[in-house]
Amino acid sequence: MAMPPQQPPQQFSPRERTREDLYRLIRTSEEITRSDLIEVTGLSRSTVNHAISRLLADGLITETEHETKGPGSGSGRPATKLSAVAVGAHVAGIDFGHNHIYVALADGLGRALDEERIELDVDLQASDAMDVAADLLARLRRTHGIDRLGAVVAGIPGPLDTATGLVQSPTILSSWVGLAPADQLRERLGTVVHIENDAVLGAYGELTRGVGRHYANFLYVKASHGIGASLVIGGAPYRGATGIAGEIGHTHLPGQTEMCRCGNRGCLEAVVSVDSVRERIAHTHPALDPATLRLTTVHDAITERILNEAGRTLGGVLADLCNLLNPEAVVVGGELGDAGPSLIEGVQASIARHAQPATAAVLEVVPAALSTSAELVGALQLAASVVPR
């Protein structure tokens, strides 16, 4: 799995590498057996058994009975399941959305212990947003009696230069531009902090705990108040030369005139975003308030048509990316990805219509399994991956 760029990669012998790979598979699986590991990895039974023995001896995993055979099923040895043990320090994750802050505490495996969410205009209140996030985490730590955190990973909904650690775009996160959020949060939290683009964390969450576990190469799209994407190649998120790959929200749509916060007209996220979709639904449903409307609560033919049209518009942009990247799947997250099948079907229809046939034929379009929590789950999983065992 991907590691934060500031840490040099660990050097492993071939045997240690095998053991580490098997440990990661066990960590990211709810239930897995030795036979499963042999099937997934193609390793010999003796190699898997040797690695498992070492992991058991080191206290990194446990092995318990998986199922009890019924009468008449034979006298073979019962299958056992392997589970990782939380041996590292506690970690935390922060998801800064454009309009919310979502924080969680987790054990050393990145399994959430508690979480809290608050609505706030993050774009225009950078300092306040970081203060609030630190206060929420402090409250959760007091509740659970956790004195020290091994690592904190936070996601922001905008471009971050990985070389400098600075937020880059004044039009996307206007009050954050020129800030180094990792440094600012480290001062508030007193521990190691790593910052990622939120779509990268969403992809990492789906890769480790969601539907992305079934694909080595997929495109994750966070469709919410903004539109961002992250490409996973060979089981690891791709960040680009300076860490700002995936900023597809400002792709220009010919013929569209909606004003975007970046100063241009007709950007994808000005046309297809939670706010624009809510406004269209509220326009056709005068009794609804777009500010409080939840997309998962309105189900009628007009709403389904609006969602499908939004999906088709998004899919038209993604079709070109699919031609270029040839992913196995497009995973749609964020509030729009959670809105129901009509939007997903619209994305699928446009990709099938506009992508090269051989590309579209092998491509699946699926909603994020982790729904709107993918970014926070990704933050927790990434934080757990960097804490020494």
C-alpha cells in the first residue's frame, strides 16, 4: 500500500517481504484463512505456513476457529481464520470537507473507536477549521483516556504540493492558500501529521477496506461539493509529479455557462455537484429547501432523471480518462455516489457511449462501499500503516 512520501521505503529481504505482504492481506481482510492466502498469492503452502508461524510468534496476528463442520462433513481439521492484532499506538484521522469536519480515533490497525462530525465553512475559515478539528480530537481522546497518538492523517479538498506541503489554489480553498496544514496541525495536536488530498484518502479507504480491494487498477471519484479523483495503479494511489493529480472538477464542459468558484464558467463541479443537483431537485419540488435537502430521501421520477443526467455529465468526462488510463473500475464516492443507482447508471451509460468500446467492455462502475466515510477510513488506515509496530 502507499506510504506517506516523507518516509523512506523499508528494506526487506525476500522472506521478510513475503511475510509483510501476507500481514497486509490479513490486516485488510475481515476474515481470511491460510487456504485463502495460498489462493490469492499463489505462494506454496509451506511458504505461507512459515510466514504465518513467524507472525503468530511475533504477536502480530491471531488464529481462531473459522467454522464448525456439520454432521457428515468428514473428519478434516476445522478451518481457522487469521486476524491482525492492534499492537501500535492509537491513531486519528481528519476529513476536512468544503462544508464539514469529520474526525475519528482508531486503534493501531486503523479500526475506528469513536468519531464526530460538525458542519463548518472550511473553505473560508482555515484557522478555525483546524482549531475545531484539534478540539474534537482532544475531546475524543479524553473520553477514551488516550494520552498519545502515534500519527494523524488529514485530508483536504484541494491541491496540495507534496514537495512544499503548501496548499496551492486560492480559488478552491481561498483561506488555506500558502498554508502548510501539516505544520499547523502538528502545533495544535503535538504529534506527527500527514496531509493528503481527500480524493486520495477516499481511494485509499476503498482500496484497503472497501470495494477497491477487488481491483488493482481503478479510478476513484469523490463527487460531493467539489469533484475530485484519484487513480490507483497496481494497488497504490498515484499522486502525480507534485501531488495534485486528479483535479478533474475544473474540466471545462462545452456549452455550459454556470459560474465556478475558480473564476471560469462551465466547470464540471459547477454543473455536477451536490449543491447544483440539490438546486435542480428543489426547483422541481418547491416545498423542499435545497440547504437541508438530503439526496437519499427524495425518490420520484423527476429526481431520478436529474440524478441520471448528472451521472451522464460526469461520465462524459470520465470516459476520456478511461480511454487514457484503462482502469478496471470507476468507484464513485461522496454524497452523489451515495445518492442511489440512477446516478451510477448515468455514469455507466456515458462511459459506454463515449469510451473506446474495448475499454468500456471491461470496466465496472460501482458506488463506493464506504459511502461518505471513505475519506476518513482512508485517513485512519494510512495513519495506522506508518505507526511502528
